[in-house]
Amino acid sequence: MEARLTPKTVALDGLLLFVLEAGENRLPLLILHGFASSALAWTEVIRALAPQRRVLAYDRPGFGLTAVTSDTWHGLDPYAPAAQVPIARALVQHLGVGRFAVLGHSMGGRLAYELARALPDQVVAAILVTPAWERPSAPRLARFARQPLVGALVRSVLRTSSPLALQFAQRRVWASPPPKGREELASVAVSLAGWDERLWRVTLATLAESSARRPEQAPTVPTLVVLGEHDRIVSNERTLQLVADWQAAGATVRVERCARSGHLPHVEEFARFVQLVEEFLQEVEHAETPAR
């Protein structure tokens, strides 16, 4: 029986977060999407996992159907990387989620890693799917770009160039020609009203922060890393070196490499991906269950 998928809007002090939820019972899973994406991109995965557990995904500020009604959120720029862990924490608290596992894709992979370290009493496992560790930083450029005339010019350029850039990136995310009906997946990101302003806000907020440091600290929870063998968006080598360092430090980290995938193993090898995730979560649940 297919699990019922429930879309909702969750109000959090000036944020209207678009949330997708399905399933119940057992260890919940929180899904964090990547750049220029949305919880909607994970609909099929949510449906596939929901018969076994509660699964949630949401659109981060600046993406998808989430709306931001205030320039600040608890003293933070809601579009900034620094705000994302506090927002995720507030959301799971609002939804009454206790202990849970987190899955992050691409940029969401780093956020999943950070969330697991920030909430050691709640996050019991992490799944990092083709994680992107670096993000750009240029605080002086961000200050310059905030000037009204400069900002108007750059937004105009973004409005014109971003759809083409995303379509180019869309061709690179696949290891092989995309499945029928998925060819224009990236264009969804620029099909919603106000996408250019949101992208501008995310870009400014990201540039204003200092460079993201290499995540030297090993995960403190069981971690599954899923890589696409033909990923042309992020470097598998960097992730594999991190994993080796984490394992040497005693962390419980496992790598699964999808031979027929690029940056989207959850799409290109859907059945195997769902099996990997569910088996990993069952292992975590079994390890947490006291022996009788």
C-alpha cells in the first residue's frame, strides 16, 4: 500500500517552510535537498521509504516553495548557511520529532553532517549523498553587491543567465541520458515566481560568510556515504579522503559507490538507492535496540 504524502506549510517566526511528510512509526528520516532543488525532487524516495517509517523533507529558505517574510530570523539571515542548522533544529522540534536520522544530498550533505554534530542527542545516523563540501566566500564582494545599483544589475544578469547555467548543470548531473520525463528537472528551480530574487539572497548570504572549513571532525554517529561513480559536479576523491581520515579516527562510516550514476544516484539507481538507505536504517535501529 502506497503511503500518503502530505504537503504542508510550517510557520516558524517569519519563515513559511514547505514540508512534505509521509509514513509513521520507527526511526524518522529527515531529507535535506541540494542547491537549486526542492523537497519535491525527493517525492519518489519519500514514498518508497514511508511504508517503513516517518519521512520528512522541506524546502530551505531561498528554494522551492518556502517563503521568507522577514529579513532576519532569530538574529540570523535566514538565507545564510549559518542559519540552516538552527532552522532544521526548530523544524524538527515544532513537528515533535525526537531521535531521527538525517539524509542530505549535495549541499544538503554538508548540512546533514553539521546537523548530526550539532544535535548529538537527537541525530542517531547520517546519510551523505554525493556531498558537496565547499562553498564560495567573498565578504568584500558581498558588501559591494549589496549597493542598490550594483544589486539591480547583478539580479538582471542572474535572471538572464541562471536558467541557461542550470540547464547546463542539468546535463552534467547525469551519468547517462536522463530518464524520460526528467530532462528538464533543473528548470523547475527557475519556474517559480520570484526565483531570481531568492537566488540573489542565497548568493549574497553565502558570499558574506567565511569559507567553509574542511570537515575535519569525524562523524559521531553511524554514517553512510553514497557516491555516484561518474559524478561531474563534486569530487569523489575529496569525500573518499575525508572518509579515510574519519575511519582512521574511529568513526563508523561506510561508502557505497553507484556504478551507473552521476550526481543523482537516488534517481539513476533508484531501487538500489532505496534498498541501501532502508537496510542502513534498519542496521541502526537494530544496534539501538537493547538485547533481551
